[in-house]
Amino acid sequence: MSENKDQKFVYDFTEGNRDLKDLLGGKGANLAEMTNLGLPVPPGFTITTEACKVYLASGEAPAALRDEVSAHLAALEAKMGKKLGQSDDPLLVSVRSGAKFSMPGMMDTVLNIGLSDESVAGLAAQAGNERFAWDSYRRLIQMFGKTVLGVDGELFEEALDEAKAAKKVAVDTDLDAADLKKLVTRFKKIVAKQAAREFPQEAREQLDLAVEAVFNSWNTDRAKLYRRQERIPSDLGTAVNICSMVFGNLGPDSGTGVAFTRDPASGHAGVYGDYLQNAQGEDVVAGIRNTVPLADLESIDKASYDQLMTIMTTLETHYKDLCDIEFTIERGQLWMLQTRVGKRTAGAAFRIATQLVDQGLIDEAEALQRVNGAQLAQLMFPRFDEGASTELLGRGIAASPGAAVGKAVFDSYTAVKWSRSGEKVILIRRETNPDDLDGMIAAEGILTSRGGKTSHAAVVARGMGKTCVCGAEDLEVDTKRRRMTVGGKVIEEGDVVSIDGSTGKVYLGEVPVVPSPVVEYFEGRMHAGADDADELVQAVHRIMAYADRVRRLRVRANADNAEDALRARRFGAQGIGLCRTEHMFLGERRELVEHLILADTDKEREEALSALLPLQKKDFVELFEAMDGLPVTVRLLDPPLHEFLPDITELSVRVALAEARKDANENDLRLLQAVHKLHEQNPMLGLRGVRLGLVIPGLFAMQVRAIAEAAAERKNAKGDPRAEIMVPLVGTVQELEIVREEADAVIAEVEAATGTSLKLSIGTMIELPRAALTAGQIAEAAQFFSFGTNDLTQTVWGFSRDDVEASFFTAYLEKGIFGVSPFETIDKDGVGALVRSAAQAGRETRPDLKLGVCGEHGGDPESVHFFHEVGLDYVSCSPFRIPVARLEAGRAAAESKGSDSR
């Protein structure tokens, strides 16, 4: 990124507002907003994300940045009446990261910038507290050494632990000024040895180096991993907030805390948060000391508590959402250090959205935007069976709900290693830190013995939708010996444990699970209108009802039998978008298809088809009955040929052994010859789909007849069958024309024989690039298109899903080539571009052309928005993804309506 000479790189907190998150980052924009609201925010200024982008692109800060920082620093010094680094009564500042999107703990912060061997005495004199000054100095060296100079943080932790052990105390607050002076000396020696330089004594050098470190932290491995996990763009950069320090470690009348305007785990209103006396903010989020509940602040400092409650109400009303707040109390004076719209669990998101509607703060359209399909999917996961026999190990804080079962592991490396081997694991730590992120992602759930709802583990787990129990104090976690102990019982690495993120309970062994009440609601086993209905179910019902009212996209199911179809209908499916007929020929029926494919004569072929016809018809009768009155799209046979033939290797071995014994089976010899003849190097691109229907006479005609006769039987029984026949893997209009001519003739025969008018529509799957590029021609013979995005993704990218996901996808994700697997979320620039152009070309030829999608992308939230945008009529997905697709279709409609109105 090139530098603009007239560009402004630094903004005072009084100059910004919450709408400038792109420029000032979330933290800087919200500090400015709170300043504008007249709330007690320590004075400071923000270096913009644009400065970070210049730095990351060139390796150097913008030329104008130093002078701008100097000017704003001088104004801050004048406002505070003290100077950065002066020996008597020094000004100290914090240097904090702050990207547009919250990335808790992923980037760097340095507190107490400005302290040195000289100024520490001035701070002690000004505060009248020598211990406080030396505690602040050791914190600066520790944070600066780790964050800016790259010193291993464990070295500082070990030195601190040794100092406490020598004094025979458990917590760092029991160390006195003399102890901390010795610790500072040791910390400086660690820095000198590990960083090959002395700790900088000049305050401005500290500041400039800290700013660069925050810029660099945008591209640390943990930050990049978090962005990939949360799908945050990598080119945004981070702002840097320079804020005058206020001190929560000045004694018992000081402290620091984190507060939520509602419970982020449940969504219930109340007083939620953590407070820690005589501490700085990092102590709370790091979970290294156990906090007290925020409600206890009322008895500790009533005036500050009352003021905080008033401010929390102000912020929630202003932001119209759950707010996450960081604050410090300095000798009875309350200061606001940060606010942001808080991360919350899936259940809390739905509850809070409906609560805010009831309070008149937001409308239903906004409530719909406050939740998403990923959260709804989380709510559909099973939960522990409360009636099961269990062995309770302990109980902690319910930080992020869910029922997680896995083998105990005690470090992130093992969590990742075991997870990649197919093991389900629970990551157990005393407390987590940002370096544990990859292990947290790999684990089914996270369990810590320290920390609360605002600790690193809790905040990150909620953001990822991971089950988490924090602060289980009865559990003694020994990471070096890879075990934890509770009540004399030892749990070794590899032992199975279960954690309940809704209750905070920790169990030994595997606890059985039961269906989620949300799933029971969707299946009709729980009525949201009942007086005793679950509050969460009521919230889900209200939001889903609104989504269904406003969405344009219809939602169908991928279902191959009546049982799946009925389940899909209960989940709200408006038809079947994909019935895969090859799934009807598995098991005992596979042999009939094998006979058909290997038939040498017309008679053999006709016998096989005659045997298949009634079986097919029966399947369709059941399907049309289950989905009566709704469309059912039946895809004609589309298997790769090898799926219905014996394995060539196994068959060759069998024949070879038989020949060696001189008792070879004539049928096996004939079969081996045929399999060799039909063997394909790449069956996915071989004789399948429409090609199979054209090469094997009568195959598609038999299937069309089964569909037509089943529809006629259902119609004569006063039903309302709405069958649609889909021809797979078409690459040219001529293929479809030949199949359609044959199908129309068969349908006419059935209509004449049954005296029924069927009105069956015939269309095709668009799953090859050529089909997409010639969609205008194909639409001349097709009444509908259904985009098969699984195969379209494979053929556009030129790779097989079954092969590549296990081989190089991990590397591609880690290197940032993929932000997400193109099989999970549609590749808008490649595959999506073909979908868009094919839809447009098809409708130019046939304006009433029905358009749908039936790949896995039909149930992916982000992809649903894309399909709404390009004008498809419906998406089709697996039955359990239907509620997710319904919700996201509603969100897409509401979002586009909001954009139109703007």
C-alpha cells in the first residue's frame, strides 16, 4: 500500500466515533464513542489501520507517523500535566491493538510504557506506594520482553514462581517492594541474555517499538490461524491505541474487571462479570488469579458499582445490544477502558435478539440479523442425558454451552496430533493463552482450573462455539506430568472425560447424550406456544417464523427415501430438491444393476430392467406419498460405474486362486473379463450420468416409467404428486434432447394407459463447466436447472474431493490459499461465477426456468446468501440443515431489503 502525503494517521479519542471501525479498529472506534458519550475514558489517541497497512507492505512506518504521534503525545502530556518518561511523576501509557473485528488475545498489548530505572522512583513517590511502582515496572519488562523483544514468556513466569516460592506465598500480591525490586533485576537480566540487548530506558523508544510490535502481531501465526477460523480478511490490519494509564494495582481500593450487560452464556439479564482487586487488566483475562463475581463489587466499592451499572445501561441502550466492558478502578475512580458488542453463545444470541425486540430497542428484521445459521446448528447438537448414571469429578463455571466428550490431553500439540488421528479430545489447562489456539480448535471442548467467564478460554470458546468449562478450582491440573487430580482421583492423559458447558459439570467417562430441545421443536415434539415451552425454543420459534415470512428462497431437502422425506418435511422442507436414485440400488438390489451393466444380450438387459421397474416404482410411490403436494426432483441414475461393479483387485485375486486350484467359476471368469473392459482410471469423469443412460438402452426409460406410474397411482388415489425428472452430468444440449424425447414418449404411454394427465417437468443438473457455459442452449430443452455444486467445484478446480481434502487442503488453508474449503462454502469467483452466468443465460432463453441448487452448499450459510443474490428459486440440503437454510434465506432477504432501502 502506498503512502498518501495528505493522509491522517493519528486520531484523538475526541475525533472518532463507532462508525469508523475500518479506520480506527473496533477498540479505537468504541473508545471514541464512549468519549463522545461523556463516559470516563482515560485520554488517548489511535494510530489508524492505514498506518499498519503501510508498515506491513513496506516494512517501515509511514514517514509522517512519528511527527503525528509526537504532536498527539504532546497534547496528551499537556492534558495530563505530566510527560512521558519524566523522572518525577511520569506519564505512563498503554499500547493496545484493536482490529476492526474482535480477535480476543490474538494480538499484542503492552502496559506501563514510560517506566525506567529513574522514573519508577518518581511513580512510587507520586502514588505514595513503592510496591505498586515496582509491580508496574516488572509487568512492563515482562510484557515488553515477551511481546516486543521476543523473549520466551515462560522464563518470566518461572522467575515469578521462584520468587513466590522463596517468600513462601501463593499469589504475586503477597510479594513486597523489596521482592519486586529483585524480580525487576532478574527480569532485566533475562532480557539482556535472551534478546541480546538491554531493556530500553528511553520512554519514546519503548513507545515506538511497542507500536511496531502491535503492527507485527497482525501477522503472527496465532492471529492468522484465528482469522482463518473466524473468516476475517487478512488485509484489514490493526489500529494501535495509545491510552494514558490508569492503575488497578494501587491497593485494595483499586482493581480491574470485565462486565457484560447480559449473561453471554445464557442471554439472561443481570449482573455478570468478574472483578479482581489490586490488579491490572491482563490479570483478569489471563485467568492467572481467580476473580470474584462482579456483584461482589457492590460491597467492595458501592459508589463505583452504582456508577458502573448506570454506564452499562447507557451502553446497552446506545449500542442496542449486549456489551462487553473492560474497566479499571483507581483509588475509587472508575475508568472505562473498552466496550464492544460482546461475543455470546448461540442460545444467548437467540434469547437476546427476542428480548431486545420486546424492549423496543430493535425490530424483527434486526433481530434476524443478530443470529445466524452456524449458531442455530450449534443449538441442534445433542446434550447430556440428565438421567444417566454419572461420576461427577467437579464443577466449574459454565462458560460456553454444549456436551463435549473426549480423551483428556494437557497441551495443544497433543490435542492437534490426536485429533488428526481421529481421536476426540478435551483440552485441559490451568488456563489457556493465545498460543493454545490451535489446540482449542482441535478439541471437542476446553476445561480450565482457573479463570471465569471473561478469561481467554471462555471468550475464545464462545466465539468459536466450543464447549468450555472454566475455573474448576477443585481440579488440580499438572501439565508437566500430564494428569489432573481431584479428591484423590487421578485422571491421566488419554482417560475419557465429559464436560457440560451449560452447567459447568465435569464427569469421568463418557456421558450419554439426548436430542436437543431445538431439534425436538423442529420435529414437532415440542410446541413453542405451550406455557412450559423452553425459553430458548420460544426465541428460536419467533425468529424462524419471521425468517420464513420474509425469505424468497424456498428450501428443499436432499432425501432418497420416505423416512428421510418425512423427517425433512417436519424440519420445514418445501419439497425434495434431490432424490439420488443410485442410493435405491444398494444392498440386495446392487446385483440387479450389475446384471444390467454387464448384460450381453437384449434379453438379459430386458430381464434386469423388468426386475428393477417394480422396485423403483414402489420407492417412488412411498416418496410421493410422504411429500404429497410438494415438488420431488428425481435424479436419474448417476453413479460412477465402479460403484456397481466388483472390485477389480479382489475379483482378480479370487479368479487367480480358483485357477490355481483348477476350480475356476465360469461366471467369475466372464465377470472379470467384463470388469476389465469397463475399468476406468478416473470413474468420476467416466461412464456415468447421462452417458450411462445413452449407452445402456432402456435404463433411463425404465426409471422414467417408474416415476410416471408411481405419480399416476398417487394421483388416482386423490394425491397430489409433483414429480420432476432430472438428467445428470449433461454437457451438451444434444444429450438432453435425446433423453427428453425418450422420456416424453414413455410419459405419454403411461398417461394413455392410466387415463391420467401427469405434467411431469424435465430438467438437468448443471455440474460441468461446459454445461454452465452453454446454459442458454441447454435451457431450450430443460424446464429447470439444478446446480450440482459438488461436481461443479471438482470439475472447475480440477480435483477430486475424496482425494485432495486429506492430502493438501490443510496446507492450502494454512498458507491462506483457501480461506475455507471450496466444498464447504462456494467459491464465488470461480464456481459462483459459472452459476451466475448460467442462471442468467438460462433465463434469457427460458424466462420461466426454475433454478435451484442441490450440492452441499445448499445448507451452508454463506453460500445461501450467494444463491439468493444470483436469483435462484430454491436451495436443497440434507434434512438436518434445513432449519439453517431457512434461517439464512430469511437473513439474506432481510439484508438485501435493508440494502435496497439504504
